[in-house]
Amino acid sequence: EDKVVQSPLSLVVHEGDTVTLNCSYEVTNFRSLLWYKQEKKAPTFLFMLTSSGIEKKSGRLSSILDKKELFSILNITATQTGDSAVYLCAVNSGAQKLVFGQGTRLTINP
Amino acid sequence: KAGVTQTPRYLIKTRGQQVTLSCSPISGHRSVSWYQQTPGQGLQFLFEYFSETQRNKGNFPGRFSGRQFSNSRSEMNVSTLELGDSALYLCASSSPSPDEKLFFGSGTQLSVL
């Protein structure tokens, strides 16, 4: 059975800290790995990764994929209170079927 | 460009009723997929449609069904509602390969009483 596991499940840090969120996966058919941020309802797209070792970067956020070890990390530097959200990792296993992890609830305290 | 639009935003139904949810994808996107999100199970895949054909289906009972129209809009139907069907139902659309990023709507919050 396809599986995506995220860690930690919950994380509380102070504004300005750097955080690393982890995502490991076991799927029979891998097409891509995606990261989303969910604050209220709609998960908003952050990154899509398909190749190992190539870092994707957007402002203070970055992500990288290791297809040999079957994991990805999402880094957020200089965190702000607006980064507080649930971060979701998902693997596209074909025909747009995403298998999601449980999510990491990140809380940034001022 | 308008995002993925889901209607209604909120629904309250009673057990045994049926419900229809609607999703309009981003213009130009032909793939529409549906997900159920609950606190206990997280986000789970329901089904995906492309060019009016169901290409993939998750592990949900036959009470959950869907369809897609020629303009790519999609509907999802749940019959004989159960208390456990209370959830946030999210729709996502994606552009054709190779850029298969999925973009989500704000969802329909369904409460079954």
C-alpha cells in the first residue's frame, strides 16, 4: 500500500528560527512529490519535485528530493508568524492521484 | 486567471440524504480530482476525471460517485449519507503533462447530522 509519512507532526518555534520538515514515502509508482501549505481550507501549492538532488527555492522556502532514499525535506528560514500552517507532503502516483502524508502543524510564536 | 471554484462552501444534511458538490477547474485544465479531508484520516483520494472519463478511483464505497462535463466542470455525488461522511471535500485541477501541478479549491464543508 502506498504510504507517505511526515515528521514531526507538530512543531512550535520562535519567529526567526529555521525549520526543517521531513517527508518519506513508499509508493509503487512515483511521478512527482509535491508540498502544499494549508492555512484554512485550500491547500496552496509550494513546490513540485521530480528529480533527485535539485533544490527548488522560493524566497525563504526551499525543498529537495532524494529518490534513492525516498524522502524530501522542506526548509523555511527566518520564519515569520505568517508561516504558521499545516504543511502537507504528497506523492503523485499516476493519473493525478496524490497520496498525502498526515501533515506537519507548524506554529511560529512571536 | 480564476482559481478552482467549489460550490457550495458549506452544507448541512441529515443521514440518508444525498448531496451533490460542484467544482469548476482553472481555465484550460482538463483533469479534475476529488479528495476527502477529515481530522482522523487526513486527505484521501476519491477519484479523478479527464476529458469526461474517470481515470482513477480511490477506496471509497459506491455511494461516492462523480462525473465530468465537456467544459471540464465536475460534480461529486454522495448518496445515503452517513455521519462519517462529514468532512471537507476538496477539488483539484491540473494542467496537462508534463507540468502536473495540482491546484486546490477552498472546498465544501459537509456536515451530516
